[in-house]
Amino acid sequence: MNTNYDVLIVDDVVDNIQVAMNVLREENYNLSFALNGEEALTLVKENSFDLILLDIMMPGIDGYEVCRRLKSSEFTKDIPIIFLTAKTNIESISNAFELGAVDYITKPFNPDELIARVKNHLELYKAKLILAQNNLSLEIKVKKEKERLLSELEKNQREIIYILAELTETISDETGKHIKRVAEISKLLAYYHPALSQDDVETLYCAAPMHDIGKVAVDQKILHKPASLTSEEFEIMKTHTELAHRFLKNSDRKIIQSADIIAMQHHEKYDGSGYPKGLVGEDIHIYGRIVAIADVFDALTHKRVYKDSWTPEDATAYMQKNSGNHFDPKLIEIFMAHIEEFIELVQD
């Protein structure tokens, strides 16, 4: 028999306790006793028990109240309680079970009956504990597996994003370094923004490389034209934002949804003069406003087929000059407060 079972016997009559202990001692249980309700509650608070044999009629706190208090506590509510009492009327028995007792034995009891009932309830209690532990272990395992799968999915999303971004590079005048620098600038600007979380920072970093994915569907002659675009050509160029939205809009993945927002809105301007929707101010998503700064600052400081590179000083002056019309002025304040870090990011 399992010797680790701890049983508490509660009765105000010492002889009754002794009789019960003599019977149960044959099963090698760890036996404890209390002579009243207050003592029983103290023992349960200080020790762990697998079962309680509880008398009803005791001075002070009776057995019913002891049971009520134990069942109302999160820490003791599951301990099986067997009432062991001389009260044999139906009302007493009903009250016992209503309070949560698992069994009711009347005095004088049959030793074999007491042993059998105590044994059954102890084994049932242990089985419940094992089942609960197994369920908890399973829940933890399922949770960890879910986290692993989500992590794999996110890694896959990131890999796909960079593959698509590299595809954009092959058909446009932008280089892979530009796409990576835009991501780094966006990440740093988001990091310094007081209202954005670490999750926002990481999401923006992963999604920013997709800002120009719509260019894969734009005529390459326009993309590679070594001169200013005509008004008609520029209208065609502008469609890359809505083309990107068409590609990305149906995803329910956070990073792709963020990439959709960025690709659609990074050419919007704070004063409403941008495209494709002419959004104004904070109607432009914060991700779009951040990438707008990152994209322009990097583009200005690097050579393109249609222009030479600007010095960091000239590019910085341009960013300041266009604060409030092209760019979010609050973001430009953050940008200027850490300008040396941003300049470092655009230097090859």
C-alpha cells in the first residue's frame, strides 16, 4: 500500500480518534488528528492532506463549518472529506453532501467498511491529481508546440518577404542595400518613438523591405528610365502602391498585413498631397509615416539612375525643410534628435 497518503482525523472525542487510527494504521497511512474545528483548520493550513475524516458535532466550529471553509478555499477545495459521525438523519447526510463531502459514514462503523471507503477515495483523489498533472503537462506541451510553429511561420514569412524584396531589386533601380537600410532606419525610428512597443519595432523591421513590392508589376522601361518621368509615366509609377495592396491585402498574418499598409501608404504625405489616397496627417498609419522618412532619406543619400547622391548634410536639410508637409513633424523631431545614428546607417 502507498505509504505516502496523509489522513487527518477530526473529532472532539479522543477515544473515537484512537479507534479510527487503530483501524487505518493497518494500511500504513500517515495519520494526524485534531480535537476541534479550529485545530483542524490550522493543521490543514500548515500541512498537506490527501483525505479528512470529519466529525459533525464538535464544540466551537462544527464539522459543517469546517467543511464549508475548506471547500471555499482554492488551496483546500479538492481535498476529499468523509464525514464520520453518529448523526444518522437524512437532513444531516444531505447537508454533508451539499457542502461537498465525498462520503458519509455513521458511528459505530465497520472497520472493513472504513478501510474500503478511505482507500477508494484516496486512490480516486490521487488519480484526479495525476490526471490534472498530465493535462497540465499536455497543455504546456501543446502551448510550446504552438509557439514553435508560430515561430517557424514567422521565420518563413520573413524569408518570403526578403525573397520578394530581392525580386523587387532585380527589376528596379534600387539595390538590396537600399531595402536593408530602409528596414534598419525604420527600426531605429520606431525604437525611439515613445508610443511604439518592441513588437511594433520588430514588425516594422520585418515588413519594411516590402515597401516597393508593387514595382514588380510596373513597366521596367519606366523603372530604369535615366531621366525624369513624364506625367503619364509618373501616373503609371504611382500604381505600384495599389498593385502591392492587391498582392498583400488578403493575408491574415501580422507581418504581411503590416507590409500591405507600408507598401500602400509610404508615398502619402503629411499635408495630404501624396498618393494614392491623399491621406492627411495621422490618417496615415504610423508605419507608413516612418517608412516614408526612411525611404526618402536613404534614396537621397545614394545614387540612382536618374540622379547623383546627396551629401548627408543636404539630405538632412531636405528632411527638416519638408517637416509638416511631406513628413510627420513629430517623427522628424525624433529623427533629428538622433541624426548621427541615422547618418551612420546610410553610409555604405
